[in-house]
Amino acid sequence: MDIQIITAEKPLMAQARPRKPAPFLPMSRAEMDTLGWDACDIVLVTGDAYVDHPSFGMAIIGRLLEAQGFRVGIISQPDWHSAEPFKVLGKPKVFFGVTGGNMDSMVNRYTADRRIRSDDAYTAGGEGGKRPDRCTVVYAQRCREAFKDVPIVLGGIEASLRRIAHYDYWSDKVRRSMLADAKADLLLYGNAERAVVEVAQRLAAGEAPRALDDIRGVALFRRVPEDYSELHADDLDSADEGASRTKGLTVIRLPALEQVEQDKEAYARASRVLHRESNPGNARPLVQRHGDRDLWLNPPPIPLTSDEMDAVYDLPYARAPHPSYGEAKIPAWDMIKFSVTIMRGCFGGCTFCSITEHEGRIIQNRSEGSILREIELIRDKTPGFTGVISDIGGPTANMYRMACKDPKVEAACRRPSCVFPEICPNLNTSHDDLIRLYRKVRETKGIKKVMVASGVRYDLAVESPEYIKELVTHHVGGYLKIAPEHTERGPLDKMMKPGIGAYDKFKRMFDAAAEQAGKKYYLIPYFIAAHPGTTDEDMMNLALWLKKNRYRADQVQTFLPSPMATATAMYHTGVNPLRGVRRGGSDKVEAIKGLRQRRLHKAFLRYHDPDNWPVLREALKAMGRADLIGSRPEQLVPAHQPPGTGKAAGTRRPVRPGDKTQRFTTKNLRVMK
């Protein structure tokens, strides 16, 4: 397959058929009657409360399909115990679109310790339990029960990150593609605007779902056509990994479902190949055997141009929750209603994050005009607006309009990150467009303050002292969240994050800019506990760094293996997919799986909490670092426990004759030099 410059054959809105937009996409028969509809063409089923705003996926897809001339209804958080709630809008003429919502339903419902959450930010009243586990699967099955002959199309981040056989942390096993579990017809992965428009148009024209095998970003079950040659990435004895380039039509065969279930190196190989084939400019189709069927994944979707992004964000959103929720608060809406998304995608490639797997690493940008129009809409139409834009950003705050300097190089590139291990010399890191945007937003009538709450990529920010000055002088309110994630090279390499030196440089520049502006501002660093490749010694050194720099974390993040992330493959397999994977020649990674070990790593991040001192003292002694127990400034925890503390750390019961007490053991302990 030849390298191609990344452009789409036709613009996203080329066949738009504008019709009078509905005030809200209907959620009831009464609303359909008011609109004069006898039926919906498309019914979207979602695990989130319906908020008609471009920060919510079902609103974007619904309004986009409406702009194509389709009558679109929404079923939000239905009772999944029977098929009846899925019949409320009647039989859709074209298809059911099913999504779990803005988050994977398992990430939404469970903590990193597999404890169920009591709340849900995407539900009215913040109430938990309004969606089932793996709700995309359950909803699709109920749609099939409701109307057996209606095509079912899966989309959203839950389906996108479960498009092939994947490790599921909550059941601790490899599950097959969500397309198979849901018994759906098609799965759209990534930002699916292009795909969903073409799918809708072709299904409405009478094509069968199985005929839509040429649409980018689509997964479906099909046989490998006879005119395709296969490259066998499922051969773990080969170092090639299916990477060779051949003339003609080719498809890469991933290790089969049954193979990745039984063989962890095969799973790591599948993960490595999938991530390598993620650039729309050079990616080839992938195929993975599921039982007696082949799961086929077409190459990723072509990123939207700025004009297309503008068209999506300029659609006639009501910019409010559906009236059926009354005065009930929807926490996710309250958090974003005064914020503005300016771009999509991330070229950072952090292995613990799934943004790149879903949105891609090519940045998709809105124009200044579109962004300013939305800010004026917030000012004029959003109740409670006081003149403060709560965030202007996206997956990151400062990748706006950054791209490869050469489109041909971009189309040919297979690097998983543009900034690791160092910033690629082909990457344009200029912040000039973003600085100009900030200034225009601040000049907008009625805008008093514009905050930056999205994460700042500090290794990029240090390339632009002017940006840091602009950020600190105008867009920080007391403190700025930043995510170095760790201090030690071992885990940072597994995360594909820069060394702590880049953070130190950013802090010096941030502090200098704050002093020059006469501000008292602070950085709040975020760190991850128990990431694959992290030793107990690494966590100890991080704790010492935190104490030396007088940081006390109130909340800490324990690594959560989300579907399809590279770090999740490390966690499950003990193999590093960032390097070649082949039988007997793979790079090993130690994963922190035991609950006790994970809690220790979390305790190191909260070294200042007396409840953690008993377990830390025990661990330090086992590590041969009892010298860090005491009251001196360079020591980590005191030798004596304050009365009434330590219960949360699990104090041991008294030792009885013959008892064998459970001792704490450490992993990957290196000799201190």
C-alpha cells in the first residue's frame, strides 16, 4: 500500500441537506408528534444523560446526522432489564446507533481497586447505577430484541477501545471484540463523523451493512477477499511482525482471539501491531480471527479539516440538558458548560492514556472564528455565565495547530509519539497561534477571565517562554495542574513521558513568570502509582522527591488498565510492546498486580498520612532503608505512631504462639549504591 497525503475524498458536509433543526432531539413520542414525525430514521441509544452540547458525543452525532437530513431521536440511559424501553421511539427506518457515552462504562462505574463508584457525573443528580456494566453490549442486545431486522451500529469510546480482542481489567481476562459480544452489524472507531455520515447515507439508500466494508474507521466481520495478500503478524517466531511492505492490496493478520487468550506474547504482539498501524497516511487493514469468523478493521478515519471541525461545532446545539431533567444537576454539564474545546487528538502517546487510540495523534483544530463564535454563544445564552471561561483547550492545553512540518513525512511516520524520547525535529512546536487565540478571546466583549484547566504539556511549553508568560499572566487562577507522573527513568520510559528535568525547567520558568507578573501561583503535580515498570524503590524515591519539594498529595491516582492502552498490554502480559515482540526475544516488564503492592505504591505518594506510616515503615525495613525512618528532615516517616492512627493501613493482630504473620515483601529491589 502506497503512502498517501492525508486528505478525504469529499468534505464532511458535502451532501448535507439542511432542515429545520429540532429544539432538542426527541426523547419521547410526544416530542416526535410535536415535530410532525411518524418515525425516526435513526435512534441513538446512550449511557449518558442527554445534554445537547458539543462536549457530549451523542449530541455531536445526532446533530450531524440531522444536518444530513435524517430524523434523529435519542434514548438516554434506558432501563436495560427488558426491550420495552428501547421501543419508546418506535422502529428506526435506517439504524440504531449505540454508545456507552463519553466514558467507558467500566471506567465510569469502578475505581482502580475495582470498587463500585457511588456517583456518575454523566447522570442527572450524579446518581450511580443508571447504566449496566459494558452498557454498549447490553443496549445493543436489547435493540436487537426490540426490532430484530434493524441494523445496529456501535460507536463511542467504549466500542472504539474494545474493537479487537482486549484485556478486560475488571474480569481479569481477554474478551473478544465488542462487536462480537454485542452481536451488532458494524463498529465505528475513533472520531466517527465521516464514517457515521457515510454509513447512514448508504444504509438509507438500501445497502446492506456487510457491503460497507470500504469505509475507513469501520470494523465488521468479513472474509479476506481473494485479491488481498496477508502479512502474518501472528507468527511470533518471525521478527518481521507483519511490517514488510508489499505491492498490491494487503491485510495484516493479528494473532487470533484464541491465541491472545492463551499466549501473552501473542497479545503483546497484537497490541504492538495495532498501534503501529494507526497513522491514517500509511495504516493497512487488520484482520483477527474470532472463532470461525474474521474480524476486519479498516484503516483509521481521515482527520477533520478546520472547516469540517467548524461545521461540527457550529451545528445548532441547544447547549443545555434536555428539559426532561428539570432542575436536576448533571455534574459533567456543570463542569464544562463554560469551557471551549479548540482541538482534538494528541501526539504525546502516553502509554497509560487512550486518547491517541481513540482520537489519533494528528491534531484537528478549530478556526479562531468558530471558537470566538462559541464563546459569544456561552456569553449570550448560557444561564449563570459570569464572564469567566472555565477552560479553553482539549485533550491537552497547548497542542493547538501543532503538526509535522512536512505532510509527506507525517503520512509516512510510524512513531508512537512525536515528543518521546525527545521532541521530533519535524514537529512544529510554535505556540504563536495559541497565544494569538488567547489574546482574541480575552478581547471578546463580556469576557473577564479565560482559564486554562486542560493539562499543559510542559515539555512543549518550555519551547516557548512567551507562551509560559502569557499563560501565567492571564490564564492561571492560583494554581496550575501539571502531570510529570513520576520522577524515575524506569517508569517514565514505560509511560513514554519526559524526564523530571523537563518539569524542573518548566517550574523555573513558571515561577519566574509568576514573580514578574506579581502573582502567587503554584504548580500542582500529578503522579501515578503502580504503573507497569515501577519498582518499590522508584516509589520510595518519588516520595523522597515529594517531601524534599514539600508536596503533599491529597488525592493520588493508581494505574487503571483501560482497554487497549499500551500500558494495559504491559500490565496483562509482562511484555513491553514498545519494543519488538517475538518468541523468546521480548522485553519483560514487571507489573504491579497484587492489591497489597498497589496500596504500598499509593502509600508512598501519601507519605505524610499517618495512616500509611505502619505499612511504609515495614516496607522500608524490608528494603534495607530503615535509615529513612525517623524525625529528621531527610527521613520519610517517623518512628513512632501517633495514638489513634494507622488503622487504615491495616495494623497486624497480636502474634500468638505458632502463628505465621504475613510479612511485607518488595519487588524489583535494586541494591542501593
